[in-house]
Amino acid sequence: METMQETGVELSGLGEGPERQTARRSDLYRLLAGAFSFPTQELVEAIASGDLRGALVEAGAGLPYPLESPADDPRLADAGPDAEALEIEYIRLFDVGAGGGPPCALYGGHWKGDRLRVMEEAIRFYEHFGLGLPDPRPELPDHLTVALEFLHYLAFRETETRKAGIDPSDYVRAQRDFLDRHVLGWFPLVAHKLTGEQPLPFFQALVEFALVFFHADRDYLGRIA
């Protein structure tokens, strides 16, 4: 069974219009999955150098719709006051918290009540498309980064089918449904809660940008499904 981490294949010879736009959507999901991961030294360097923001700008410019929150927000290149700032803040906000769990957990099941059911439903989505999680698993099936990797994969497959002249409807509907159930069903609660936590600027900007993108992409998928 293929795993999500094996799908980042570069597509060449893309036509203009929907093919290239879908590839950019796939790129943006992949970039956001990385940005919401635990901040390794490599990620912190990509933020501080502006490379991550530049990649987000490039992907966002190729979308089939405008985004109200632009990816050139200077906060997306703000790595914090020192080398460990983002790591400590990620742990406080999303990972462990200061006591009683993180205030802005990135697990869908944390917000939707029945975590086992949420994970089982997510796994059924993955398995329907012949996907398994990597072993060892970096995150559980309902984590935001796993959901975004899956959406990256679906958009990647949509790009392939468009390039081959095949009807991409199954992949379009799957993205729309998965966004509804496993991202937009709970991520707006994270965005609302984050505001009261006085996060470092990078995380505030990242969540704001991601939420705008998720809503815009859901609206777009609903129009073309």
C-alpha cells in the first residue's frame, strides 16, 4: 500500500489552466502540512530565510481563485526572538500545553468529541484511495498534518488525471468531502481559540492564512464538483 509520504512527485509538462492550478493547490497543501509540523531546525531556517513564505506566495499566485489573506504576510517569515522560540511555542499551543493539554490541539478528534470514531473515519478515507500511514507514524490519523498530506495527495492525483484527459470528479468530490469533515469541521475552532493565547506572530499568521485557504478551496471545489 502506498503511503502519503511517497506522493511528492514533480509533474512536468503541465498545460495551462486547471492542470497547473490544481498542481499549485497540491503544492499549497504540502507546504502547509510542513509548516504545521513540529518546528525542526530545517523548518525554522526556512521560515527565517523567507523561503517558506516565498514558496507559499508562489503556490498561492497560481490558484484558480484569489485569497483574501495574502501569503506575503511578513509574519510568515518571523521565526521568533531566538532559535528555540518556535519550538517552545509549538509545544505550548499545539502539542503538550502548560497543563491539562494544549489549548489549540491539532487533532480533529480532540474537537469533535469521539476521537476514535474520527480516526476510524479518516483511515477509511485513506484506505479507500489505497493509502496507508508511514511506519513509524509521525502523527495519528486525525492530526492536521496528516489531513493536509492527504489533501495534497488527492490534488496531486487530480492533476494527474487532468493531464491524462480523464474525468477528475472522484478526486474533486473526495477533496470537498474530506475538507468538510476532517478540516473545516474543527479547524475554525483552533483559529478562534488561538487568538486568545497571544501566540508568536508566525503561528497567528499561519493559522489565519490556512483558514482562508481552506474556506476558499472548499468553495472552489463545491463549484466544480
